[in-house]
Amino acid sequence: MRAQSSAIDQIEIAVSTPRTPEQGPPADRRSGTLQAALGVTAFSLTFPATAWGLEGFGPWSLVAVRSVLAAVIAGGCLLALRVPVPARRHWAGLAVVAAGVVLGFPLLTTLALQTSTTAHAAVVVGLLPLTTALLSALRTGARPSRMFWGAALAGAAAVIAFTVQQSGGALSSADAYLFGALLICAAGYTEGGRLARTMPGWQVIGWALVLCLPLSVPGALVALSYEPVHLSAHSVAGLLWVAAGSQFLGLVVWYRGMAAIGIPKASQLQLAQPLLTLVWSVLLLGEQLTPAAPLTAAAVLICIALTQRARG
């Protein structure tokens, strides 16, 4: 009887103890990595799409309208599926996600892209994985290994060197916007990844978007009344992508991926984002790249592989 009781106690402890992402089944980790990578791919199109959107919209109009459109999509999904309102304890975290991901990062980067190229703006994304990992360690108590931190720092250094070289090494007034966007977005990613462990990732960004409607709707009306609008194929396509792709669908798979593999490891997949952005910039905006691109891409991919293999 004692042996049977001990076995039952062990089962109860195993069931009641929360499992970390690293302890999950390999299939779940692979699925999480794939979803996080899809999110990174969606985000890599954000800067080129924003540049297209700025051809027909002012910066404030573009940010406010994209938030409203994304909130309409998310709110429609929440209503159609009759998703209950989150518990009160989750609203503070959702407010951080809303401030960082829905409003802060899009606004600051859009303002920066008025005077900065997409290549220079990619510095923000190059630093974002490391910043997210740091904030995650402070917020959630995660303790990645030394190998993880070494690979993360090396990858960030490679991306920074490449993107600064692409922009000619010159700093501009847009850098204040970019570094502000870096900090506020890392906070939103960290809090969103934490919430995605207790509710589906699409609900995290969905409720954050809905939470912003009291600000985004009047903001869009005021901005559109002051900033001229010149609709074109590029501006409409850019607006639709940053609203549906970057602001909603990309964040859905991104938060699901972070919940599955952990915030630090998911954040390091973003080391590939600046390089993807530069590829889209060539294809969509006609920007020129130097021969250093493939070398940097290889170095970054090696760093990503090391961070994904690192324990802790």
C-alpha cells in the first residue's frame, strides 16, 4: 500500500508541476520553432510595408489606421468564437503588450522611417533579441546558459556591424525613435510571451488590440483630418500588410512560438529578421546590398543554431 500511495503521489506532483518549454515534447518544440520563424518572416516585411504605406499616408494616420484595422480583425475573431473576457489579473500584462507592440513600436519606427532607410532601421531588430532575452531573464527568472549568452551577443554584434555598415556608419535623429522602439517592444514581447503560457497567443494580441480601440479610433479620425492621404497600390498594400500581417497574424504565431520554446530562444530567431528585411528591401524598394550580406547571414545562422541548442 505504501508503494502504491507513493506512486500516486508522484503522479499528482508531475501533473500539478508546470512544465517549462525546454521540458516539452520534441514535436511541440519543433512546432514552436516553426511558428516563431513564421512570425519573424512576417515581421521582416514590416519596414518595407511601412515604407510603402508612407507613400500615401502620414505617419500618425498609418499607425492609427493599422491598429484599428487589426483590432477589427481580432475583435471579429474573439466575438465569432465567443472568447470570454480575460481575468482581471491579466489586464496589466495586456496593457504592456498594447503599449509596446500595438502602439509604441509601430509609432516610433514609423516616425524613424520618415528620415531613415530600412537598412538603418534594421539596427533596432538586430538588438531586439538580446534586449528581449535580458528583460525575460529579469521578468520571468529565466537563466540561459553562458553558451546561450555568448551566441546571442555574437549574433547581435554581427547584425549591428552589418546594418551600421549598410547605413554608412552615420547616426541620425531617427536613432532616438529606434532605441525607444527597441526597449518598449522588448517589454511587450516579454509580457506577451509570458501571457501566452496561460492563454492562446492569438487571444493575447487580440485583446491587446481591442484594448487600444478607445485610443486608436479617435486617433485615426484626428490624424486623417490633418494628414493628407494619397491612395495608391503601394500605400494600400503596405497598410493592409502592417495591419493584418505584422500587427495580428504575425504576432499570433510569434506568441505561440514563444510559449512553446521559451522567450529567450524564440527571441534569438529574430537575429535573422534584419537580413530578411534587407532582402525584401532589395526586392520591393530597390535598395542595394553589399557583398558582406551572405557572410553576415552565415554568421547569424550559426549563432541561431547555437542559441537553439543551448540549455537553460
